Amino acid sequence: MEDNSKIKFNQQLLSINEKLEPEEIEALKFLCSDLISPRNLEDIESGHQLFQKFMDEDLLNEGDYFLVAELLFLIKHHNLLQKIGYTKEKVKKELSSKRKISSYRVMLYNLSEEITTEDFEHIKFIMKEHIPKTLKTFLSLLRHMEKQNLLSENNLEMLVKICKPLSINLIKRIEQYKSEKGESESLSEQPITEEFLSKSQEEEKLNVASAITGTTSDEMEEAKFYRMDHSHRGHCIIFNNFEFQTMKRRRGSCKDADELKSVFEWLGFTVKIHHNKEKREMEDILQQCSTSPEHRESDCFVCCVLTHGESGSVFSSDEEKIAIRELTSYFKAHRCPGLANKPKLFFFQACQGPDIQESMLLEEDAKISPPIQVENPQRYIPVEADFLLGMATVDGCCAIRHTIKGSWYIQALCHRLKCMVPRNEDILTILTEVNNDVSQLTDAEGKKKQMPQPAFTLRKKVVFPVPPLSPP
């Protein structure tokens, strides 16, 4: 009986190991480097090797999986928790009494999740006198700083120095950690940076223009942006169609839906996910939403559609085709007056062309169909102002989705929103960075690429207010 229990225990750990990517192994090693000597972690290349180290140190056994659960929770691999009898809620409940990973280590890891490729290159340039050129990730840089005694729980000066020019949100995370340790030093006073200077120059231009027009500079500046000061940020509806009658199941789509829900709730939206809806149900939901009186007191509206698709259309769970133009038409001014002159943002994770050959763990959100003529996505936007369509791919091409991690486009979109909203960047700037991120991705064989494409009739900049809490 005991042997069977051990076999099951090992099988559970191996099933988790099979789902972990190399970068996730590195993250786990970093998080537990206060529990196990970094020297003993250097040669570990897989999850099962790491789990064996835990068992050797009596940190993991058949009766106590919590360390593994805590680590999976921290790297947001919530779908693997069920393999060891946990849920996200159960981990949260037990953290206060069973936590093994220090708040210092968690803070550093969360910083690494917000650091973009451009940020990392900026940091490497600033610290080029202190670090080797071979460092490839922010986590490896943090480990090097610790080895050189440039970083520790009570020595965050260098970390603050390199994070300050990048994002106030990074500083807030450090402040929160210091506050929890009882330190009151404020880190959020910002130095004069190039960004500050450029804003000053922009203000000077506004002052000149206001002298000519008789309009105050504040009024002119405000006119550049959509209002974001109503009593309600707005509604966000997510259609997550992942099960169909004959089409392939869209594994990994729930990861996208959960991430979108988390990010847009953080931005202040009321979010509702609709799973596997037939065409009639989708139309009813859109009609009901478009007539909601709550739009009058809202800043904007967001709709995300995760499903299979083809040129100019997406599919309901009963495999009925819905034209993108038809879907967006519910929110034109004459049908939804509460959203008139307000931004209406649509994001589509769906192929816009025929299927292509798969590689391991990668699928395409396409219905098998013959080649089609490439179209311009601008034609799908209603012929009126204030719409934005964020398409995962250009017309005629596939949109790639990882069966565990979610789609390239949605994951990049959520990551960039979390990183760039705290910097007061507008949505088109954010989508440009999403384009760049996704364009650099490829499959395991280096054969598949993807290029997102936004199309819009926005008249002003969409800049979401910075939420008071850190990104999820």
C-alpha cells in the first residue's frame, strides 16, 4: 500500500514536470534559492530534478505538497495545481501559515515578470561595468547582483537605481516590500529623465498653441484623450469558444480568458466570460450588452473574442460563421447611444486564414478551408469613429496558440497592458509593442511566425488611468 502511494506521488510530480518549460524551471530555481544553496541548483535542468532536491532537503513528501503548490501559484501555472489536489483559492488560504518562499524572493520575481526586453537592454547598459555580457535574463542579472553583494533583502539601493527610470510601478513593488518590513523610506520621487524632458517640451508647444487659439493648455491637452473619469470604467465581455462539434478543441484558450479577465478587472472593468456560446447566444449577449443603460456612465467598452476563424469572420461553438463587421455593428452609435463618442475596443484571437501544419504544443485557431484572398482588416470596422480592432494576425494567416500557455497574441497583449499602463502609454503604443513581441516569436522548429494587425477609427488617445494596485 505504501509502495502504491509512493508511485502515485512520483507520477504526480512527473506529470507536472512534463508541462514545465525551461524558463519556468529557471523561475522555480530562483524562487527557492533561499531554501536550497544556489550552487546545488546550478546543474538542475528539469522539474523532477528540482523536486528530488526538495525531497532530499525534506521540503517535499507524500503528505506535504505545499512547496510545489506555492511555486506553481507564484509562476501562475494554476492549471497544474489540480494534479496535486490544490486550487488557486486553497493555496491563497494556506499561504499565511505554510509560506516557504520569502516575500523578498517573490518581490524580485514579480519585478522580473514586468521587465520587458527593452527594459532589460536598458538595465544591462546602465550596469555594463558591473555585469558580464553573457547574462540573458533579468533573473540571471539578479542572481549575479546577489553574488556580487549588490543586492540583498536589506540592500535594495542598486535595484531601486536601475528600476527608477523604467516604471513607477516597479518602484511601487519595492516600496510595498519595504513597507511590509517596516521601512518608511519613499522611493517614488522620480528623477528628471528624457521622458520628463520630452513632456516639458510638449507642454511648451501647448502653451504657444493656446496663446494663438485662446484655449487653455489644459483644455487642449485634455482634448487629445478620451475621457476616463466616469463613475464606471466600463464593461468587458469575453467570448471563449474552445469546444466545437467537429472543429478541433482550442486547448489553452481558458488560460487566455483568465488572463484577460484578470488584467481588465485590474483596469477597473466589469468583466464577464461567456464560454462556448452558439451563434444565437452570442447575438443575444451582444444585443443585451449594447442596450445596457450602464454605458452612459462608462468610459469605454471592451470585447474579446477567442475562437476559430477565417477571413473576416469568427465561429460560434455550434460552428456558425459570424462576420466581424456584424459583431462590431451592435455598438455603433445608433444602436448603442450610451457609447457614442467613447472608445470601443475589440480584440480577436482567431485565425484569419487556412490551417497550417502543427508543431508540438502549438495549434492554429483556424477552420480547415481553401486558400482565400487577403483582405484589409480596416474593412471590418464600422464606418464611424471610435472603434479599434486588435487582430491576432493579418488576413489570410493563422494565429498561433500554445496548448498550455495560451496564445502568443493574447499573452503578449496582457503582458504589455500590465507593463505599459502604469507608464501612461496609450493603447496604440501598447499594440505596437505587442506587434513587435509577437513578430519575434517562433515555433520549436523556427518555421512559424505571426504578425498581429490593429485597425482603428479612434480620434483620440486611449490612456487607461493607472490602477492603485500592482498588476495581477
